[in-house]
Amino acid sequence: MAARNFHASARSLEYYPAVDAKTFAKQVENGSGIVLVDFYATWCNPCKMLTPVLKKVAEQKNIDLVTIDVDENNEIAAKYQIRAMPTVIAFKDGKVVSQFMGALPEPHVKKFVESL
């Protein structure tokens, strides 16, 4: 009988929209690899412009994206001192490694992700 060859497929992007504190802890604070966290508010127009850009770049770069509604999760927003929306924080293995504020254009978001 011939040995079976196994191969691992590339890790796929996970998108976690409007997560709660429990999911945030599991996927971000206790997670592994790079995770982008988009802190937004439903009433924030720049947030509405940035989220699709983040989704596109995260998919292209094959990294996870978590979105946090600051009005629904003010404890998490306070913990990370979110003062302006949108704010994007990059986590690596559960630790903050970089961040930016404001609705950046796609080329700038790509450059931010590539710098991680």
C-alpha cells in the first residue's frame, strides 16, 4: 500500500464582524499570528469608508480582521484607549504591534499591513 501524501493548504482569512468581549479575547488577545482590529462606530462615516478597504487588504494579505463597535464594547475601547474612530490596531500573537487612526486610502493600508 502506498503512503498517502498530505499537504497543508494556505491559511484563509477569518473575518469577525462586530464581535463581543468573549470573541475578542479568544481571537485577538489569546490568538496567534497577525490580527487587524477595526474599532468603529455605526454613526462614523469614515469608518464606513475604511472597513471595506480593510476587508479587501486583509483578504489579499491573508490575515484575520476583527471589527469592534465601540458603542457596544466600551470596555474594550477603554482598555485600548480608543479616542477616535476609526482606529485600527494590529496585534501579533495577542500583543499590540502597531496602529493607525483615520480612514486611510488603500495603498496606505497595504503599506501598514506590509510593515507588520
